[in-house]
Amino acid sequence: DQQVKQNSPSLSVQEGRISILNCDYTNSMFDYFLWYKKYPAEGPTFLISISSIKDKNEDGRFTVFLNKSAKHLSLHIVPSQPGDSAVYFCAASFSWNTDKLIFGTGTRLQVFP
Amino acid sequence: DVKVTQSSRYLVKRTGEKVFLECVQDMDHENMFWYRQDPGLGLRLIYFSYDVKMKEKGDIPEGYSVSREKKERFSLILESASTNQTSMYLCASSLHPGQGVRNEQFFGPGTRLTVL
């Protein structure tokens, strides 16, 4: 049973526009959420995270929004750049300081010129 | 910079072979993890270890075992490889919670295993 879901397997966005990647989760006990980015032939790398006590966290062009009542989070990339083309995974955990992460299925973002 | 290395980038094995995937991290992390990545299924946890000689099953441990004899090294073993174990295998490491850091995991580049 997939506890963390990314319902869009792929997304295509023009350079300079906003990319919005979505993630839904089913377990209300999740307390901490992360986004990872993965290029082909490389391992995922950490991008940004958010605690459940916040509804927004921003880091440069990347912003993560959390809607706890809807069990939904989203990653906004503004402006999108061709180098952002990658697979994005959201992940959840039961606390910011627990060992395990539960990953979503991933969304492949393509940013075209 | 944390570095997680995996012994092979590509591996081709035959059904029934015993397969060893090796992972080494150089940042003295307590936790190490093995995932597999499959299209449409994301990253699924096979096993993880929070200390030397300690291990816990993840979500899909069947057909796999692990070994952690030294802190920096975590091995994934396929006792008798099957075609449904063809996948991308990713190793990760992290600090143990409670040290004031978030549970960010650092990943290796992955091993693409094909079982024929």
C-alpha cells in the first residue's frame, strides 16, 4: 500500500515558467517531508524539506508547501531551468529525527527551452 | 562532502547466481540503507542497518539479505538471483537521529543489476 503518492509520472514545463510537483500521503502521523532530485546515472540528492509545524519553506527558486488537512504537499520551482530536468521524489517520515524515509513514486520533470 | 560509493555501476548475472552488492560511506554515518528503484514504484526500502551487525527489514526484504561487519560498509546479498530482481539498487547513509540533524539520507550512484 503506497503511503506516499506522486500521481503525475511526468511533467513538461517551458524554461522560465513555474514547475509544480505534487505529492499526497495517507498517514496523518507523518511529521516531516523531504524532496529529493535524481539525475540519470546518479543517486538522489536532497533538495528541500519541511516540518509539519510549517506550511511553507523556501530555498532560492524552490518552495515547498504543506497542506496537512489535505495531506498534500507540493514543490514549486520558479523560474524553471533546463538543469532542473530530473526525477523528483517526495519522502515522508514520522519525525525529523527518525531513521526511515518513505518515498513516493517520483515525477519526471522536463524543462524545455 | 559525504561520499557513498557502490562497487559496480552495471552488473549482469544469471538466474540462480549469488550476487553481492557493496556500499561504502566515508562520513562515519551510523545508518545505512538499501533501496531498489523501479519505474512506477519509486524507491522501496529493502533493508537498513543502524549499527554494526544490526539490521532491520524494510518493506521488501524477501530474496535479500545484508551484512554490516564494519561501520562504513553495507552489503546487499541476493542469495539466488531471479529475473524479478532486475532493478536499480541504491545505497544510502545518514547520521543517527538525536544528534541534532535532520534525517537526510545521502545516496550512492546506484547499481543497475540485470538478471538473465
